[in-house]
Amino acid sequence: MAGCVFCAVVAGTTASFRVAETAGAVAFLDTRPVFPGHVLVVPREHIEVLGDMPGSSLGGFFGFVQRMTVAVERGLGAGGTFVAMNNRVSQSVPHLHVHVIPRTKGDGLRGFFWPRTKYASDEVATEYAERIAAAVEA
């Protein structure tokens, strides 16, 4: 869809730090992560909210989200992950996306008040993307 930043990421016309992809979805680093290694998983097709996703696509999409949770934990040595999705309210980009956020005990994340950070450089972001990508099971 014209003007959608996530459609541009999927098409490769906007730069991103891709972690993994399937025929139906793409995973890449959030440019304003809650914690380094914060991944967004988006469907390749422009779908605005979960209710618009065809039922036949749900299993493949959420199977990929599940793989990303495992990859984030393994690749970063995280104690777990926080997985979240907004539908319309607080949805910063009107393209369905799932947040996979690495967690460690005592990391300070409380409820839904997410402190945002930035990567120190593209090289640091690339390192995080590569670490997660290396942990994605085929």
C-alpha cells in the first residue's frame, strides 16, 4: 500500500535490519526498541489489524512469531520475551505488526509504559539483527 512504511520495508524500498522472513511475513528490528533486539513481525500483505487477516494465514504467521520468540531468547541470551500487538489504538503504523521484546529479570519494564531507546549506531543494530537471525531455526 502506498505510503505504508512497513509495506516499504517488506518491498525492500526502505532500509531495515531484517532478521528473518518467510513467504508470508518479515521480521526486522524496531528502530525505537524498548530493549535492544526488539523485533517486529509483519505480514507481507498489507493488513491493518488482526481481524482483517484471513484465517488461513493465522497459523503460518503466528508460527513465525513463535519462531522469533525462540530466536530472540537464544540469540540474545534473554530470559524470556514480551509479545504484544496493538489493534488501531496505539498502533503507530496501520499495518499489522507483532512486537517480540527480549526480557531479563529486573529489566525495569513495568506494564505498558515502554521506555524507548535508540541503537548507538547502524553497526550495533546490525549486530543484534545478525545474532537473532543466526538463532532462527530453519
